[in-house]
Amino acid sequence: MRWVNGKNPIQYGFDFGLWTRNLVRELVRQRFDVTLSLASIGAMLARLHLTPQKPLQRAYQRDPEAIERWQRDTYPNIARRAREQKADIFFWDESGFRADSVHGRTWAAAR
């Protein structure tokens, strides 16, 4: 189902950013004027090899140029200063703590 796989429900005007069977059912109702049961929606998604998945965390505001600047300029300067001061560098994501925990699942291609 190309409308679900790789798309965000917000792109279709929904308020929630994860696909649920209810949202898929509403999309089918809007597109085809047909109301299906949640069981039917679940069966259809399973036949299409779409299963509940934890969404990947990726910032919507991702800026490739800023990432490139960080890799080319910012981090090498930080690393140089750390070496000079005999300091260690730690990254928050390596600590095991999450500031943006994922709640819920969405429907996506089975992994």
C-alpha cells in the first residue's frame, strides 16, 4: 500500500504521526468511501507484509549542510582541543539515556 509505506499520516491531514489501523481505516474510507473493520484492516496490512514497527528516530528538521559542517569543522576542532587538554569526549547517545523516547508503533514493511 503505497499510501502507508514510507509515508507519514500527517501528510494526509491526520493529527497523529504514526500509522494505526484506525488511521488506515479512515484513509480507506476517505479514498474509497468504504468502511472496513479493524480486523479487516489488520488482515489487509498483514497481506501487504506491513507489520507494527517501532519508528526510526530521525529529525524532520535534519540539515545535511549543518551535518557536513559538523563533521568537517566543528568536531575536528573539539577533538583537537580535547587532545590538547587530555580530555575525554562523551556523546549523550552513547550513555544509554534517551531524551526522546518512542511511544507506540506504526505500520511498516516487516524487517
